[in-house]
Amino acid sequence: MDILYFAWVRERIGVPRETVTTEAKTVNDLVQELIAKEERYAAAFADISALRVALDQDLSDFDAPLDGVREVAFFPPMTGG
């Protein structure tokens, strides 16, 4: 599964994207796996209420299932302008 990070999430994790093998059933499960992996993920996901997630380029939520998902993107809320 490809994971993409944008804005300050990318800055805290240190990479714009990575490919992971996961047993996660939901986005929340994936976040917990990442947090357990390294401290930089814990810093990036310390407050998931400040994040948005897209699954295969469609906005979703953290309770969404990952079955069949190829790409997960994490990013802060966007503002118009």
C-alpha cells in the first residue's frame, strides 16, 4: 500500500511517500501501526483530529476500512482562497 504525506505531516515524518505492508483493517489501525514503528510517526499523528485522510484519492474518515485500498494520503485540512 502506498502512503502519501503532505504539508507538516510530511515534514514530521521526513518523507513524502512510502510503500508499506500492513495488516491494518482500518485507517485507525494503520495509524497505530505507524506510531508503533517510530517516534516520527507518533509526532505526526499525535492529534489525528488535525488531519484528513483520502483513500484512493477520495476523502474518507479514520474508521474507514482499508480492504482493497491502494493509496492512503494524510494531510492537514485545506482552506480555500
